[in-house]
Amino acid sequence: MNSQKEMHEEAVSPVIGVILMVAITVVLAAVVGMYVMGQADAIPESKSVTMTAEKSIVTDDSKEFTEIKVTVVGGSDLNALQSLTLKWDGKNTESLTYNGEGSAITTGVVDKDFAPGDVITIDYDGTNNKYGDSGKLTIAGKFSDGSEALLLTKNF
């Protein structure tokens, strides 16, 4: 009789243990689900604008100049693009021209209506090379919905 009582008590503990493990799993799944569902709204939409950047050496009046040409290729969000901020090693560039127009842009920010084929040129010469021969170019865009996105990062 004593052995039947011990068998009965042993069978109760595993059942309670399984029920507790299932309950803990359900609670954890609910907490993780609520966290994920709440965070899904906070993820910003990515923007699709494609650009290229190439470095070249230009000779003018027997003086060599190094320049970087950034070309707007296209993208589904190009029409919503309002401005570009160009940075060299984290600092705004100071000598930009847009499609070869007029004087240089000195703020590092280009506010234009962009179209495929547009070219932004970063000029600097070998004697007054404030940007250095190598560095990191980053271009961020600001869009009509107020959002901003990193569009290009390139090491030279």
C-alpha cells in the first residue's frame, strides 16, 4: 500500500511542472508579441534614390585639381527628394557645384529639384587640399514627408 501512494505522488509533480512550463511559455510569447507589434510602427520606411560617386583628377591652367562627381541615377523616391547634405569625413563640404551652374555652394547642402543625370561636383585642388586625398563621403537626403535617409557612403 505504501508503494502505491508514492507512485501517485510522483505522477502529480510532472503534470504540475508541465502545466507551469506551458503557462510561462504562453506569457513570454505574449510579452514578446506585444513588444514586436509595438515596435513595428516605429521602423521608418526606407527611401529609394540611387547615386554614384567617382573621383578624378582635372588639369586646368597647368594645375591639377581633384574632384568628386556625384551623379543622381534615379529611384522611386527621387521626386520626393528635397535636399542633399554632402559630408567629407563627417564635415559639410564647402565647395560644391550643381550641374556646373554658377558659384559654388558653400554650405554642403543642395536644395534643388533632382532628376536622373544631375551632377554635383566637389572641387578641391592639390595645393589647398582641405579634404585630403582620401576620406569618406556620405550623402544624406531630406524628403518631402520630413524624413531623412542616408543615400550614399563611399570611401576614397
